[in-house]
Amino acid sequence: MKFDTEKELTSLTFDELKKIEIETKKFLSKIHRTKVSLEKAEAKKKVREALNAAKDALKEKEADLREALSTMGYTKDQIKEAVRAMLQTTSKPTQKAKRNRGPAKFIYTHPKTKETYTAGKPPKWFQDMNTQQRAKIRKENPARIKWEKEQG
């Protein structure tokens, strides 16, 4: 609906005005979604351009290294190894030190028989217990406490 003057708006009923307001809100939300998607597309484009620029710089660096080593008289295998070493130092992040998270397989001690089970999958008697009993066994597990003491 298009209106040229305010007189036409004032002549409308409340329900008609409410309908126009709802349509306007829908249209504004569509405009907002379109704007957000365009901003995301532009951001992705900028990131892609930066990535391509970094790749090109790395290729140039690699070509310079190859040329310099070949003029020094290195063999093709030595040049390949040097380029591989350069790429590994520039592209791979350093690994974090791994924490000691306990034994790979949990140690289960039966509460009555005091038998110790080490398994990736818990024994049937452990699976049949409710969560409170399981938590108690994990907390008061002598085999696990012993393992933790051995680890320091």
C-alpha cells in the first residue's frame, strides 16, 4: 500500500493501521537480515583476500629460497628438504604439552569383593549401579588412589 498524504493514513481504521505496521516490521526485518548477510559476505571476502596474499608471499619466499640454494650449488633433494623445513616452521603451530589425565582405562574396584578391574568399558556390576553409587566408587577407589600416588 502506498500513501501520498497523511489524510489517507488518518482515514484508515485501527485494524488497517495495525496491518500496515505488521507488514512494515516484516519488511524491516528482511532488510536487516539482508544487511547482515552482506556484511558477513564482505568480511569473508576480506579474510579470503588476506589469506591469498599470505599464500602468495609464502610462495615468493619459497621461490627465493629455491633460487638462492640452487645458486649456492645444493642438490635438488637438499633444496626440497630445506623448503619443507621452512614450510613446517612457518605454517604449523606449536603443540601444547599434554596433561596427565589419568589412566586411559578406568580402574574399577568392586565394593564387596575388592577385585580390581581395568577395562575400557565398565564391568556389568558397575553399569547396573545408580549414579550416586558410581560416584562413590570413583571417589573411594583404592586402585585409582594407588595409581595417582604412583604418578606423583
